[in-house]
Amino acid sequence: MPRDLYSCAWDFAALNAGVVDASNAAVIAGTISGNLGFETGLYMHGDVQGIADGVSILAFSTAVEGLITGLTCTFSLSTLKYTLSAAGTFSVTWTGAAGVVMRDLLGFSGNLSAASSYTSDLRPKYLVVSRLAGQSEVHETYEPGGRISYAESDNGQAYSTHPVELPTYRDWTQPFETLEGPTDAEWSGNSAVGGTAVRTANVGAATKITWTWEALIKHLRATYPFALVDRATSTEGEGQLYKMRGEAAHFDPTRITADYDGHWSIPFRTRQLDATTPAV
């Protein structure tokens, strides 16, 4: 399947942006008003829900709407942009650490004013689109070895112990990523353009797509789940959930061709979880 969107979960408690109030939030004023921000909860972009290792994943768009009466928050899979709208004019001031967090999650570069609708002007944090729609060197779902004890007696009678259930693994590489990500002009031509810089040091002059493969791996480690989304079939951003395994939860890209910096592969060694589903 042409899966191309890596959508990472994040935990507001771990972001530690402080108490949400009028001096530390996305402060909304005008036709609608309130302080927009979160102190706890594991979320993913769009209107999706799921469970990862017993922890509920909550729908970000729905939660944003629930905090401010009269606010509509929609996420487009085709553009990878959020739209905030209301019946009348309102402003949004990204105030304090919590405000900056919300600004980056919603994909805005500055304060908003004098309109009744606003759409992201850069790619929201925790989203990466691959250069190629699909993965390479895919080792489809399998069980890990080494967890079943087995012994035979001299006459060949066998004895075995094993866990009630083994985890499901799936491995792949994301090939042909470019050292530098899309330029601002490429993003302006197509906000869902594939690719991002391999390393944070490779972002260069880009301002529209700045969350890198390096940032993705360092954020996920073996702690946070991510969804691999097929945007051709997904409706709300739902997709198969994975967590990186401990032995591979470190940033280690490889050149496809020795000594050539043009093309890179990003390895993924994962444990497969249940897929997320639409929350609406």
C-alpha cells in the first residue's frame, strides 16, 4: 500500500508547558474567547483514536473544539493543514510556553487576527511525509525468536514452554530521502509535498517544513506510538500503529550509495499495535 504519512503521538504532560491560563495558552478573543491548551493527554493529529500499550490516544481536532465554544477545528489529510474558524471575527495570540506548543501543533508561524477563519501556514509538528509513497525492504509481520524454550530427551520426546502470546514485529526502511527537505517554494506549490531534512542541521533556509527525520526518531524512541497512514484510503488520519523497538530506537540513517549524500534510508524496526480508527 502507498503509505506515506508518519503521524506521531505526543504527550502534553511530557511537554511540560505549564498550567493553561490567560498568560500561558493560545489566547482567543473576539466573537469567541478562551484559553486554548492542554496539560495532559496522549494525542495524535486529526480525528483519530486508539490504544497503545493500554494508554488511550485522543483525537486532537475534537479536543481543540471542545475547549472553546463556537470554535471549529478541522484537519485536512490532502493538504496537511488545520483550519480554525468561527461564526465571526476572532484573534489568536500564542502566549507563553503552552501557546508556542499549540502554535507548532496547529501549524502557524505567528499570531492571528482580523478574520473568522485561519489555515496553517506551515506543516504541523509531529508529521512527516516520505519522499516515496511506500516502504522498502519490508519484513512483513512476524514473531520474534528466542522466546520459546525447547528440549528433547534422548529418545526424542520434546518438552517446551512458551509465552501465552508473542508480540508482532514489522520492519522496513524508508528509502530515497534527501539530505535537505522541500523548500518553502515547494511547500507553497503543494503543502503535502513529500520529504523532510534527514538531520536537523540539514534544514537550511526552509521555514515551512522543519521537523526532521532525526527529530521524529528522537521524539519516538521506544516510548511513543506512530501511525503509518495511507492518505489515499484514510479518512481522518487513521492508520496502523507501531512503536519502535528498543534496539532500533536511535537515529542511524544510511546512504543508499556509498559516499553519495543525495539519497538516504531511514530504518524502522517496530512492534505492531492495533490500528487507530476515526473518532467521528
